[in-house]
Amino acid sequence: MKRLMFLLLAGISTCAFAQTTVKVGGPCEGCEAIYESPVAFDKLPNSISLPDFNDKGPKIEISGIVYQRDGMTPAKDVVLYVYHTDRKGVYPTKGNEKGWAKRHGYIRGWVKTDRNGYYQFKALRPAPYPGRDAAEHIHITLKEPDKNEYYIDEYLFADDPLLPKASNKNPRGGNGIVTLLPPEKDGVQHATRHIMLGLNVNDYPYNGLPKLASGLSLGANCPAFDPLHLSGADTGKKACPMCKYGQGQGIMIWFNHANVDQLKDFVVALEKEMQTKGESKIRVFMIYMNPFYKDNPNVKSEDILKGKLKKWADEQGLKNVAMAWIPSPVDKETAVLYEINPKAKNTVFVYKKREVTAKWVNIEYDEKTLKEILGKLY
């Protein structure tokens, strides 16, 4: 009865979140700790420092964008609850904890995404459990306005020697392994994790991406355009894919979303395909249509974005696949020439001798779709 009363009171204190309409995620021990926020959900900031941040130790800052299930639309007003161990590998308490703080400790915090889906938190890097082989991690629970609370995969660290070698191919919410950048002048290491709501979450409602019209029609001639190449044979140059390689055959993937981690397995598979078949058999162009063509207070200059995209391409080992950059999904000299619908997450062409021979719009980046696309080439 006491627990029921607590949850009812917590629901009332969190205003807009009092009504839960969709049950998702399955069992989740301790997820109700998200309701123990000392600040009402509608008053939460999008950036916080956890209680340990000013203590001695390696300081980290993690930020990112939370997206709707389509992986493209920023999700506002999503509450994130995070907690982790101290530098001794335990969940520390001060002796006066109540509720789930008795188990989660006092190194915990709550943030809410802003209108751009942005969140950020600062903390000390957690230590692994003493005497065990579990990797360092930060727990996370989410609460969307119209759904119950649910957990997603923990934050893990790419340089952790205890990180399991076998990666999870179906991570809840997307890949949780973050890469810490070298320390800034203030000694803080930054990492980015974008989150996709509902990805691989039990019972999450999703009817797929909308069916949209986008791209040149079948049989159309592919126009010349000059994107900046960030990987592949023309790295660092502006080069026309069709002028140089159009007489052969290949794939063009025009994508309009900032969360490039969705593409990891897909693009690595295409890189292996190019290595196996050779560039005379297949060319692949991943055309990034900078989605930040509108004002976004959390995005810096285009040069920084280009640098991050190139770094991502290098991390995936793209030597053959060309990652190319164009200014926006509505750029008249590129995307408009190919009749790209800026509302589409992606538009995919197979071409032979500059002619569009197959097309897809709003594909999922999965193995089944990849086989279907490659099947139109050979």
C-alpha cells in the first residue's frame, strides 16, 4: 500500500507525465526510481552535473540527441535517469537515503531533453565492481510523456579492457558504447551517445517509416553534382560521382538524419562488399545531407560537423565507400537535382551507366534490405 501511494504521489508531482497510455519494455526492476526526482519532471533542465563531478578523478561529459523511433525526429520532453558507481566501484550512500537511493546510491541524476532532443550530464568516470569482471557502466532509465518508464542499454566505454568482445547486435535504444575524446583544457573528456526511442524495446509501437515519394524516377539519368568526399578514393576533394564513375554501376544512399550510428553495420557491410567485388563491379556513395540547415543552438559550425563525420568514417574503416557531404536536404545544386524529399530519412538509388535502375525510400538499415539492394546489382 505504501509503495502504491508513493507511485501515485510521484505521478501527481510530475504533471505532464501523470498519464501513461502505452506499456512497453517488459519487467524493469528499479526503473520506478525515475520518479524519485527531487525536481518535478516539467522543471528538469537538459544538462546537469552529477553529485560526484567536483570530486577527484577522471571527469567526463556525455551528451547526445534522443530521437523518435524513426531515428530522425528529435524527441523533446524525454526524462533520463542515470546512476553509477563511485571510483571504488560501489554505489555510495550517506546513510539517510530513501527508496531506490539505498541501492542506487547518491551518484544519480535526472535530465529532460529540450525541443531539439538534446541532453547532457557530467560526472566522474565510474569504476568497475571490485573483484568482478563486469565492465564500467552507467545505468539509464527513460520516461517518455505517453509511455511507462523503461531501461535501455547501459553506457559503456570503448577503451575499457573489461568491455565484452562480443558486442550486442540488438542494443535497446541503440549502441551504448561511447568513445571518450582527449581531455579539454578543463580536463573533462567528452563522449556522445545518441538514443533511438523504442529500438529493440519490447512491445514498443512502431509501424515503420512513412511511405513517401522521393528521388528520381526509374530510368532517369543521374545528374552531375559535386559533393565533398570525406572518405574513399576522392577523400578531401569535391568530385562528381557520376562524371567519374557513372558509366559503371553502384549505389547512392542519400540520408537526412544526424544519428549516423544507425548506419554502422550497414556501411561496414557495403565496405566489405566493395573490397570483395572490386570497384569495377560496385561503387557506393553515402551522401550526407546536413540536416542542421535550420538554426540549432546545440550544433556548431559546418567544419566541425564535417570533421566529426570524417572521423566517424575513419572509425568504420571506410577506404572504398565514399562518404560525401552536401550542405542541406534542400540544396538546389545537389539534393534538388535528384528530387530528394527532405522529409524522407533516406533515398536509395541503384544506377547502371548513370541510369536509375532501382529505388527505395525510408529503408531500414538491416541485412534483409541490404541483400535486396545488392540483388539489383548482380
